[in-house]
Amino acid sequence: MNATGDDLDIMLATAADWLAAGHRVAIATVVETWGSAPRRRGSHAIIRDDGRFAGSVSGGCVEGDVIVAAQELLATGGARRLDYGVADETAWAVGLACGGRISVLVQTIDADHFPPELIARIRDARARGKTVAVATGLDDGRSVEGEGRDGDFVARYAPPLRLMIVGAVHIARALVPMARMIGYAPLLVDPRGSFAASFGVEGIVPDERWPDEAMAEWRPDAASAVVTLTHDPKIDDPALAAAMESPAFYIAALGSRRTHAARLERLAAKGFGEEALARIAGPAGLDIGAADPPEIALSILAQATARLRGRE
């Protein structure tokens, strides 16, 4: 089960800061869901002794009850499983009257339950592009690094999502903020100085190297996506070639079917086989009839999400 959260890196850093400041902190994790539960398994929230919290286990539905339970638990230390569902008499009170059930495990962050060292290991592994597994016993509320025993809840903390966008064009202006909204860290690459200088999206400084050079330093991993938007083979082809030699989960190129067919011929001539070429989504994006840059950006991110979740 991949662990998820509202910007996991920030949440884990916040937990570490709270602990360093002397606060007692608990971590809440969605360990089971049924029906129309609002958050996926692996979603986290952290709660400190004064009631401040970060993250979410229900999109707001049961947070209040989880916070109270966590504060009670922090007084003594330990772990507690909380079950919420539409059939419960508390369903209306906690906000699940629309249907669905969730189970949330609350643990105090301490040596006996969720060791603080695990936070450091998770953050370090993600920063290095690695995945780390944490197994939690649902019977005793103890978490350890590794795959665990039968019956344990296992969360796998994958590297953060990243997106390389090749081409500082109009579609990129819509794609960057949309990508950020759903959790990607975007990198924009365009060796054409005038395009890079004219981009003008807050917080983004285009990388003006050739994309294969930028990618050699960026080092795409299994949580990385690469999208080319320039229509210029001199720029797009080297980026796609470098991406195909990486474990990037999504590779896409903008352009018509005719343009894409010619692109595949060029890349095949460079020695790439059918299996590698099939990794390139072209034309980029789901066919939703997109008619302008924001809609095209939406279709690209929808297709990337389908690839990420194994639904395409």
C-alpha cells in the first residue's frame, strides 16, 4: 500500500520539527476503507498535544474525532484503532452519513510505537529516489521498517512525484500549476532562450540546458514523468530517448498521430525497440476532445494519473 498525504514531505518535516520543539506527537493512518471512503488507505495526519494537526485521514469528515482521540492517547502513549461507518450511531456526527467506512490507526510517535527514527529514514529514502516499507502490527500498534508479518499493515513510501516538462509553451503555463496542485514537483526545460525568458510562471525558473543534459542530473525514477511539448525533434527526441532509458512511469509527447508516427520512426532508427517505444504516449493525453491549453494540460495529467494508478 503506497502511503499518501497532503504533501508528505512537508508533513513529515513538520512532525520532526514538533518533536524537536518538545511536543508529543501522534500519527494517524487510514488502514482500511470500504465503499465511498473519502481518503485512500495509507493517508496520514499528524496531531500534536495542543491539538494542532497537519494532513488528513478523511478530507475533513472525521478529523475532529481523530484529533480528540489522539490527544487522549498522547497523555499516556500507545495505539488505538478507530472505526467509522455509515451504520454507526456516530456516522452523522463524524460526517460519514453519505456512505462508506474507514478505519484509522492512531499511534504515538515514540520508541515503542512509531519510532521517530522512522521519520528520518522515510524522508532520507524519498530524497534519494528510493522506496521504503514500514510494517505496522494492527494488534500491538508497533511500526518497524520492512515488509512485516502476515496481518500487518504495510505502507510503502515511494519517492515524491516529479514532472519534467520540455518546452516553455502555452500548455506548460497551464500544466505547471495543475501539476503542483496534484502533488508533482515540476521542472521546466527549454534550451531556446527567448521561450525560457518569456515563460513567466511564478516559482519556476526554466532550465535552459538541452533536455538530455538536464535529465542526466535530474535522474528520473519510478515516480517521475516526462512530457515533451515543443514539436521540435531536435529538442523532443533527445528528451524522449533519455526518458526511455530511465524507469519513468509516464513518458508523453505532444503532436498529431502523423507527427508521432514519424517520431517513432526516428527513435527506432536510433535503436529503440517496440517495447521501449510503446512507453511513449503519443499524442500526449487522454482523448477528451481537449480544445485549448488548460484542457490539454488536464488530459495529460489525467493520463499520467491513469498510468500511475495502473488504470490505463
